[in-house]
Amino acid sequence: MDSRIVARSSVAGAFAALLIASVASPAAAIPASSSGGGAVESVIDLPDGFQPEGIAIAPGGTAYFGSLADGDIYAADLRSGEGEVVSEGPGTPSVGLDLDAMGRLFVSGGDAGDARVVDTATGEVLASYQLTEGAGFINDVIVTRDAAWFTNSFAAELYRLPLGPGGALPDPSEVETVPLGGDWVQQGFFNANGIVAAPDGKALLVIQSSTATLYRVDPATGDATAVDLGGANLPNGDGMLVIGRTLYVVQNQLNQVAKVRLDPSGSAGEVVDTLTSADFDVPTTVDSFGNGLYLPNARFGTPPTPTTTYEAVRVDR
């Protein structure tokens, strides 16, 4: 998520003023055929005025997108490009998204300071959590084996939603605030952004947008250590994705994705490639399907209107 649009919207309280009309009702997810095979679209058109930010892709090829305008969740079939709103938003943003194995979508609530969990089959909101009453922009989320973790770009803390047996969702009283410590530096307007699990699953990786620094975070303590990238940094870091030992870091204003080869612990790595596309227009987040990466274009340099066009773009990974 880019800081410029947040600054404009948060200070002015303007997210609500940017609402787009939606007449869709919650519906079942767009059906897609079995994972991996078949032709896919290189550009997925999203609704006019949607203002996308987050993306999460189910194994069958249904991609879910969140709207900064009103929090709607839009589902699209990556093979046909067809889609529809499957869950109406609360009138506040939907930012980072992640899916669990049960088909539940975990949604970061931006400047509302909250998070919610959506059943993608019905569009029903299964649970909502107020993560902070203070300075907050709940930006990104990663679901691990036993918890969902959320970043706050305005405060040096993460939020842990513990998952019980069978993935049981916690009571709001069970949500934990984990302060970021160790080497973490809080600086500038926009701080913790994208979050993923390290390749070995024992730590979290968090990108610090203001300092262009990638951190490895101990989930038990919140202690952060800068990842050794051999002197490289990651300016404009936004959403991230780990596949095996490869980390993809979206660099929104640069219209590119850094490809980083990590060691198993996520303590060190090397930037081995940079991916870009002529179709990029400030991409923010990333997920994969088959041998491709999909990124929604947030178009932060374009004034949003109800008729502004938006899309997601595929690049080879």
C-alpha cells in the first residue's frame, strides 16, 4: 500500500467519500477448474472505480481482490477473466488479503484499525476484530499454521489472531499485540507493510517501507533483525510472496518486483532478478497461480473516480 494515497485519505477521512456504488449481493465464489492447467488471462479487468489493493488466489484459480473504496471483495476466474463482487464491504477499506486452507479470506481493514474473516463461499463475515484504537493502518496479513498476523503501518506492532484446533477463530479477547523490537526502526509516515512467513516457517518477514529494509521477526518476541541482502535495499516495498526459498517483493512506485533468493531461515538473501511489465501502473500486492504472478494495479498516480478503470496484470515468475 502506497503512503501517498493513505496520507490523502486518512487525514481527510475521505475513504468513505470515495465509495463506489455496488448493487451486488454476497454470492458463491466464481467457479474455476482444477489447479494449474489451462490458459489464463494476462490482464484481469476489475470493476470501474474499484481501487484494488490486496490479492489472494485460491488453488483452483479464483483470485480475490479487496477495494480501498468501500471494502468490497471481488472474485475473478483467472482463466476467463469473469468475476463479480462476492462480499459487500463495510464502507471501510479492504487492504491486504490472505486465504487459509478452509477457503476463509482474512482481510486487513486499513485506517479502520480492524480485520475481518470472510467465508468466500457465501460472502458472510465470520468474525471481525478491532486490532487497535490508536494510530492505525492495518495493511497486510499472512495466515500461518497456527495464527493470522497483521501489520500496522502507523505503529511498531503486529497483531496475532491465534487459530485453534481445526482452524477455530479466536474470541476478540484472545487477539495479541506483539510490539516490534530489536533492530526495528520506526521512521517516516509509512512503516511496516507486507508480511510473509520465512521459508522454514519459523519467523516472519516484514518490509519497512520508509527505510527500504527487510526484517526477519521472531514471532514469539517481536524482535526484528535486518535481513542481510549484501548491501541491497528494497525501496517502495509493498506486498510480498514467498514460494520455496524465493521471495517476491512488490516495489509499487517503481513498477517492478524484486526477486530475492533467501536462505532457509530468511536471515540472508540476494536480489537475483527484477520483474516488470509495460502494463504495471503502481502494483501493490502479489500472489501466484501456475507459473505466473498476478498483481493488482492500484494506479495511485491517477485520481480515483467512479469510472476510473482498474486491472490486475500477470507476469511470468
